[in-house]
Amino acid sequence: MKINIPVSKARQLALHHTMKLSESTIAKTAIANNFLTDFADVLLFIHHFMKETFSRKLEIKEFFRQCFAIGYKSLPLISVTGFIMGFVLTIQSRPALVRFGADTLLPGMVAVSLIREMGPVITALICAGKVASGMGAELGSMKVTEQIEAMEVSSTHPMRFLVVTRVWAATFMIPLLILYADGLGIIGSWFGANIKGDVSLVLFFSQAFSHIGFNDLLPAVVKSFFFGAVIGMVGCYKGYNAGRGTESVGKAANSAVVLASLLILIVDMIAVQITDMLPV
Amino acid sequence: MKTEETELLLVKSSKSAAKEAVIEITDLCKSFGTQEVLKNFSLKLYDGENLVVLGKSGSGKSVLIKCIVGLLRSDSGSIKVFGQDVTSLNMKDLDEVRQKIGFLFQSGALYDSMTVKENLEFPLRRIKTHLKQNEIDAKIKEVLENVGLADALNKMPSQLSGGMRKRISLARTIVVDPGIILYDEPTTGLDPVTSKEISLLINDIQKKYKASSIIITHDIECARITANRLIMLQDGEVYAEGNIAEFEKSTDKVIKAFFI
């Protein structure tokens, strides 16, 4: 349970002590308390998620329904995003490569950029906007309209039915969407390259893939799973812990996007550091 | 402060003690922060009766029934449902007790993403796990006919009116044949005609399914139609207890304020 200690309450508590505290110290104490209770809430949520994941049977029908909603229904958006990513990257980097007479490296450069960094991060950020906000809003409105409580009194654990299925569906679907976006990005790049040149699709693809190694693909795929887990977990956490009013539904959706996007960038930064330490 | 008359109502109610109690609440206390919502609250629900709990908004009525199904944990006291104290049960045992209780939420709480049929299947598949598909279909058809909405099977909740949503919620509540039904303000937000229909439906359900019910309401018309016995909650305590005739004859100010 979240306990927000207002400044006035913290001030009252402080008055019981002989030590005189300044206004700013009291305010900081209240903020620190709220931060700690929020942090404890997150840990409890993860603990319940793990417990429900490993101690009970997965709601398989709901899991596939979520896979469909997260994966299949995101395809149009991810298709456009992936294509434009590759197309724009090619148009922007071509002049610089031509200046150094390295335009034959264009397919390889685009493929490595897309697969290692741009594909995973941009697709994950787009999914944070679509999937995490959707989860935050859906679970938030379910809470406001007592649907989560209705589930609980029907002897169904909402954490297992709503959260576990969504988090795992996001964890498995986001990497697939990222790989799909990478593929479409390379096709977009081929279109971009053909505006001012004439390269066959087969030659473009073979040149692109000749520059991609195991060390490029594996870390990108691994971090994609983490991006998916972050999107699912943040979306569900924000929705599940939404307040009682309708305003809280909007807040849950909004904060889910912001926090998921931020965490994706942080996870990416950590992943890049770890990848950098790996032997080439 | 209780008047002499309200004390009298409390004494009269002890006559119903001959029946077996399906819910027995003793000295229940529940607070939110410094606000005490229920103070040493005690209540018995007898087998087969409709007990109406009256009270102003914020008097602790909804908190009471949420404590009974374990959606809220009480601070102290005991709540025995079919002899089992829900305040001390683990989740598994609490789930078993919940399977014997139907809960009609104030908002209906139909699952927006599911059709009416899927809404009714949801508790059935989880609680009556032994049923085959044809038995499930037959059960759904039966309860929909009982609430007068047999043709709503494939509709989404968004396509239903307020009264229809309440009826479907009621169908979802009774589909698992609960021994006890808890109604949280079943007629709130409905027009007088639909409110009366829902109240009459509650009586029909009681007769057909032989369930014991606690009906939380501040709708006097609903109380008149459904109540075998009433209690009035005031500041987290039982203020008065009796039957509808006793309440209507009462000259106590607090009670009269409700029955004008």
C-alpha cells in the first residue's frame, strides 16, 4: 500500500521531537519517505509478479490474446517506423560516405546501425508509447471500475491473469517486433539507396549481412528482451497502482510512457557498457 | 446516541437467532489512517434471509462487505463465513470461501474487453472447473433467462444500458450458485422503474437460488421490496435493527430522516 506523507504531517511528527528542524529539512524528509515507499511498492510488485509467474499455471489463452494485441496489432506502426528509419539513415549518411569514396559500405553501415542500436531503441520507444500507455490506461480503468476487484472475488488472481500474461507477452513480442523493424529498415535503406543509384535488392542484402556478425546480433536481441520486460512491467505497474478517480487513468498512461521510455534508455546504456566489455 | 426506541429494535431482532447464521461478524474494527470506519461492529446473517444495511454515504457500508470477502483486511474482530474466519485465512482458503459468495458491484464491474457470454464464462470456468462446454452454455442460458436478457449473449458491455448492465452483473453473480450474495448499492444510478425491477429481481433470485443476501443501499424503495430484516449503520456502529414496519413506525430522528 502506498502511503504518501504530506509535509504537514511530517511537520507535526517533527514537532514531537526536541530537535528543531528547518522547513526544507522537513520537506526533504517527506519526499525521501515517499520515494522509499514508492521503491518498496515496486519491489513488492516485482516480488508478487515472480511469485505468480513461477507458482501457478500461466493463463495461456490470455497470454496469446496479449501476444496478438501487442505483436500483431503493432505491426502497421512498426512497419512504417522501421521503413522510415532505414530510409532516412541512408539518405542522411550517403553524402558523407560518397565524399570518402566509401559508398559501397552504405548497406553494411546501415545494417549495423539498425541492428545494434537504432532498431531496438527506436522500436522499443515506439512500443513504450503504444503498449505501455495502453496497459497503463486499460488496467487503470479496470481498477477504477472495480473490474480488478471483481476478478479477485471470482477466485482469479488479477496479478496472474492481467499482469503476468501482459509482461511475458511484451517480453516475447517486443524482440520479434524489433527484428521485424530491422528487416524493414534494411528494405527502406535499399529504397533510399535506389533514389540516386541502382542496386539490386539481393546484392544490397548480401552486402548488408556480410557486415553483421554474431557480436552485433546477440547483444541486440538480448537487450530487446529486457526492453520488452520493462515495457510490460512499467505499463502494468502504473495501471495496477492507479488511483480511484478517472483522472488517475490518464496519469497512469502518461507516467507509464515516460518511465518506460526513460528505463529503456537506461537499460540501453547499461547494455552498451556490457557489450563493450565483451571480447570481440 | 441511541434512543430507547432504537434499543427496543435491537432487542426485537434477537428473535431471529433461532436460524443458523451463515455470516457472523463480531467486534469488527476497520480504520483508514485516523478515521475509524467500523467500530466494534457485530452482525449475523441468517440462512435464506435478505438483510438490508442502510446508512448514509461514508457510514462504512461498502467497507463492511469488502471486509467480508477479504478485499479489505479488518484491523480486529472476526468475520465467520460458513463457520470459517476469513480474517485469519491464507489466500488459498480465502479463495475457497470466496467461491461460495457472489458480489454485485455498485458499478456492475463487467469486463469491458469481453462479451456478455465471456463475462459469464469467466467465473464459471474458474470456480466450476468440472463443467463441460455444453453444461456451461446451458448454465449461461439459464441465468440470462432468469435476469430477462436471453438475447444479450453476444453483446459487449458498452452496448448495454445501465439497467441491463446491472442485470448481467447479477447474472454473473448467480452463475456459480453462491450461498451468499452481497449487493453493493444495486439500484444506484438507475431510474425508479428500473430500480424497482432490479429490487424485484433480487427477491426472485433469493427464492430461486435460496441464497442469503446482504443488500447495501440507501434506496428505501429497494429496502421495502427486498428486506426481511434491516440494520442501520451510523458512524461505523449498528444504530438500529428490525423489520421494515418497525423502521417505518419509528419516531427516532435519524431513522425518520431516511423514511420521509
